Amino acid sequence: VDNNWADDVYFDTFKDFAIWNDVCVKETGICGLKELNWLAEPIQLKIFRLGRLQFQSTITEEDYTYNDILIPKGSKAYNIHIPAGEPLNENACTQSYDSATTFFSSESIICLCSSWLLSPVLDELLPSSSNILRFKSRYKIISVNPENRSAERYLFGSIEDDIQKYKPTSSFAAKVKQRLEKGMPIGSAFGIYLHRSR
């Protein structure tokens, strides 16, 4: 990475501290930061926010294939993270991936994502025009964790044993709550996406 990165990359990257402070206030009522291990990543220049998405340098731990292209174990890759606070607009995501190829001086980048936003369950709950489904459609799903409950934290602000404590603020969240009431978590998935510069 070129150390002379643009001011907007610097400020966007460290904006994450404010986002996680907001999460702390929402969950505890107190200003602070609980995600200290995570927030050490930008300080160590291991993660960068490039537009809508965050890119965290990593190495693939096994062989993968994407559209019949072999991606061998040990390949340089980037964990993709989706900061809260903005719509997951498809064009904004495309711009982020394009910016990453420039920022990391590569014609293509291997993107890895582990998130509830990749859960196959979402196909049943969202219309095909959904930004979430458009984001998810880029990724080849490698594995699924059907019991993961992280969606509840992001949609309702906490993970509760009593589902009735959840107060939906959207029709999507209401559908999620209805599913949870039947004892069915949203789950999460891990996927891979190979983005080539345009």
C-alpha cells in the first residue's frame, strides 16, 4: 500500500471509531469503545475503508474456485466488511471494489466475506431488487452457519433470549422477527468474490 494515501481514505477509515462509539452508546447508554481488537486494525494499517466497504488484508487458508478460476491456498486476499450507517448501494459497492484494485495496485482482488448478509435465508425474505441480495449475488457461497445470530445485533441492537424484546423498525426486520419467533435464526455464510478492474 502506498503510504501517501488520500485524505478521504484516511478520514473514512478512521470514521469507524465514531461508528463503534455509536454502537456502544446504543447497547450500553455510555460513550466508549468495546471493539478494541478490531479497532487496532486500522491503526496498524491492516484495514482500509475505500468508499462503502472496508478491505482487510489476509491470506487464503485453502484452495477455492470462482467461475472456474483456481485461487490457491496462500493467495493474497481481502476480508470485506460492511460498515453500518449507509445503504448498501450496488453502484457504491462496485466503486469500492474498483477503488481497491487501484489502491492495492492490482488488476484483480480476491474478496472474502463472512456475514449474515450472505445468508441463503435472505433470498426468502427480500425482493430481488434488494441491495442486500445484489451485494450477496457477487459471492460464491463456500459455507453456511445456520445458527449464527449476528443479524439480530445489527437489526435490533442486541441479541436477546426473549424475542419479544425486539422492536422492528422496518418491514424486513418484522419478517426477521417472525422467523425468529419460529425458532429459526437468520444464520450467516462465508463467500468468495473475484473482482477485476474495469
